[in-house]
Amino acid sequence: MASGSPTTKGYGSPAARFLGSPTSRGAREASEIFLSVGSWCMCSVGMLVFNKLAVVHFPVVCVLVALQMGYCCLVLLCFSWKWIHFGSIKDVLRWSMVTPFFSGVLLTSMLTLKHASISLLVVLRCLSPIASLMVESFFPQPFQVNAATLVSIFMMMVGATLYVSTMPEEHFVGLGWALINMFLAVGDRLLQRLMLSKDEYPVDISKTGVTLLNNFFGLVTVLFCAHVTHEWETLPQLSDLRGLSVIWIFASCIVGVGISFTGIWCQSLISATSFLILINVNKFVIIAIEAIFMALNGSFNGIQIMGALIAILGGITYAKAQEASERDFMEAAPLAPKSGSPRN
């Protein structure tokens, strides 16, 4: 700040004066957005791939998710405690409303991967805007549905139908979990956006603090689920785990830390529409990875690939339609006071 003040002219270095300029601040903000988006994309792809490999080698779902959450809490407390900030107990209690959705998303995602392919989870999540519309219809200012929105919804439905039409029967258990995951993900995203966005009703908690709360409260929830489902009785012995199994479990824990932080980081810097576009674009990479490297015995056929691509394109079309609707609303908003001015 001082380097940008008039009194320091001639004393600070050119670099220091540049860093205090508005142009530099804009460049730093753009760099932070680019870094957060890139980090989230890598963690998002890694999360699904490593989770699939981990749950195949270690099929005790609740315990696996608990390991990921516990590892995340440990890393944050050891290396990021300086950045943990909680404004008040009220803020913590408000954020605790996110916990059932956050832990539910992770659990149902893992259960889907246990019983079906990665692409099923990806395709069903493309339908999440439909669930969002249902929820947002109760908002004071719901999203306006236009022709582009209806076209995008049609594309998503057609794509999902094509994908499911040739899906192996043994994957239908995963289909049920994927549908539950979709609704929980919508609730999680809407609540996090409400409490993180500066123009909504934000909590006074740092990003690191929010990540810690998600995983700490989630850990308690998941361990309770493990107790209720008696997963401890089916827990494999450590001696039964092979080296490759340990590698996949540890890799899933690492990207779990990354996705917890980068997801919150991203949503605090970009709009909900931009984040939705980012999610859908990232799905192309995930589909490509599964189609090329992970499809076994023809379990991922051409019709499913076509259906997945149509559903993803529908998701991107929906996000662009939403962006255009929001832009039209913002442009029309300033005109409202003018219409009443002649009456004064």
C-alpha cells in the first residue's frame, strides 16, 4: 500500500510500485482465479479416478471416507493452523448445516463408484441443474426459464437416457446412489454459495476453517454411519492390503485434501454459473480417461460415450443460458428506479 502512495515516489522499486497499482491488483486476482481453477480441475479428476481405484481395493466405504476426512483434518491442523479463523460460534453453527450434505455427497459418490462406473456419476451429475431449478423455484428471485434452458434440459435428459439404456444391470444399484448424490450435491452447492459469496449472507470463517469444519463434522457423521452399518466387522486386516491398495488409498486422501480446499477457494472467486461451466468442461477429461484407460470388457460402449457427451454439452448450454439470463436481469435492474422517477 505504501509503495503506491505519493510520498514513496522515487524510493520504492518499480516492481514495488507496480504491485500497488490497480492493474497489478487485477492481474493478481486473475492469477489467483487461474490457479484456483487449475488446482480444482486436477483435484476433481484425481478425486474420481483415485476414489474408484481405492474403493475397488478397499470396499469398506464409510471407513474409507473417514480415513480421507481424518487425513484432511490432520494436515490442516499441522500445516495450516495459522490460517484457521472462526468469527463466532454462530458462524460455526451456521456452517454446520452444510455438514450433512458434504458428508452425504462423499459417501454416496463412493457408493456409486463401488457399484458402477465413473461415467455414471458424471452423467447423473449433469442433471443437477434440473434439481437446482426445482429448489430455486422457491427463492424470492428464481432463475427465469427460457428457450435455451429448455433445450439444454432436453439435451441432458436425452444424453442420460442414452447412457442408461445400455448400462449393465449390475450398475443399477450405483444408479440409485448416483441420483441421491445429485440431490445432495445441489443442496451442498447452494448452501456453500449462500455462506461464501460476499453478496449473499457470508460467514466470518476462513477458507481453511471452513475446510476443517466440513471434514471434522463430516468425520463424526461418517463414523456414526460406519457404526450403524456394522462396517467395522467387515474391515480387512492391514496384512491383507497390498502395496498398490495402500497407494490408491493414500492418493485418494491427498486429493481429498485438495478438493476440499480448492472447491471452496474456487466458489469464493468465481460465480456459481462459471463454476457450473467449469464442472461440466472438466467432465470431458474424466470421460476420456475412463474410455481410454479404465473401461474393461466393453463396459463403456459407443452409445454410452455419445450419451455422456450429449449430457455434458447440455450442462454447458444450461450454464450459458443461466449466465445470459443473469446478465439480462442485471441490465434491466437499474431501469427500475428510473421508471418511478416522474412520480416524485
